[in-house]
Amino acid sequence: MLNVMTGKQLVEYRKQNKLTQVEAAHSLGLSQTYLSLLEGGKRSLTNALRKKAVRVFGLQPTEMPADNAFMRLSQVSDEQLRANLTALGYKGFSYLKPSPKKNPAVVLLSALKSDNREARLVEALPWLVLTFPNMDWNELIKAAKVNDLQNRLGFVASVARSMAELAGDKKTAVKLKRRESELERSLLFHEDTLCNASMTNAERKWLTAHRSEAARHWRLLTNLSPESLNYAG
């Protein structure tokens, strides 16, 4: 199961915020007695309560529940994806009203699961990986394989890793390189695009000859690269 917040973690988050059990219960809309049962592991947290805990305790979006979303990964429109990215802090669509926050791993995989995406949305995906490198990669990779998205995910991780290297962020670069290696074990042999299936034959021919080495390695027809991203600096 992915990101299943436990009662023990609930205690840790409450103490980190220097809240008494009574204060935390009030903020979560619970009775102190019920919170005590949750913290003691005698009751299980619902997804709705986990989401509220993320907000109340100021946790990272990676703590948002995502297990059910991965099991039922659905098509997400470009409009919804813009709102999801805005909610997670992406500045490219800051003029839009954000949606409720979702786990960035779910947003990433939902974005990749599309034959065609607006180019500006595809450009935002390496940012998502760089901003939330501590996503639950085990479940993310597992879900990517189920949906045949490992090449796309591997390439996006590769671009993000190159950006981390350019920024001197060795810790993130090493972490992402390890994830690339895991994805390479299940590399698909057929050629794909990075959510741009409607490109013309002329574009396909040009990209086959001029794509980056990373795109060639991941068998994708795309011109996305760290140098092409205006937030890379």
C-alpha cells in the first residue's frame, strides 16, 4: 500500500507541530478520544482524514494518500493537470485557480498516461520530479510498468537528474540515477512519443535524427531537454 499514514506517524506529526492531543483533535475535527484511538493504532485513518492531516500538520504532498488512485489510474484532462500542477507550486500556470493538492506521484503518472498533451504541460514534468524527489518510487515504478509508461517515466527522470547535476544537487542526482537504473530493467523496445502521438511524419523523421542521446536511449521521439526548459536555471 502506498503512503498509508499510521497512528505512530500521526503522533510524530502532532509533536513536531507542538500540539497537544486536544489541540490536534480540534484541528482535525475529531474528539480527543477518537484521536487517541487513531494514535494507538486501534482505528485506521481514512483517506479523507489523511488529507486533512497533511493540511493541518503542514506535511509534504507526497504524504497524500495515493494507493487507490494508482490502482484506478484514470485519464486526466490538460485543464485538470494544469490545476494539479498549480496546487503543487508550479509557477507556469500560477494565474489559474489551483485544485485540491494531490500526491505528486499520481499527478506525474496521470500526466504521462495520455497520447497527447499540451507541450507546456510536458515541460513541467521534470520540475515535478525535481521538486518532489522523495515520491514513493517503488509504487510509482510498479504502476508505470502496469501502464507501459516506464520509458516515459525514465526519460523524465533522466531530464530531471541532468538538471540536478547542473544545479550541483548531487544528492538528488544520485537518487534519480538509481531510479533510472530500476526503470531500465523493463525498458520497452517499441518507439514512443512523450505524449505527442499526433506529430506529423516529417516531425517523426526529424526527431529520429536529431533527438538527444537520452531520448534515443529511452526510445522516445521528443526534443525535450534541460536546455529547453525556462525554469532550468
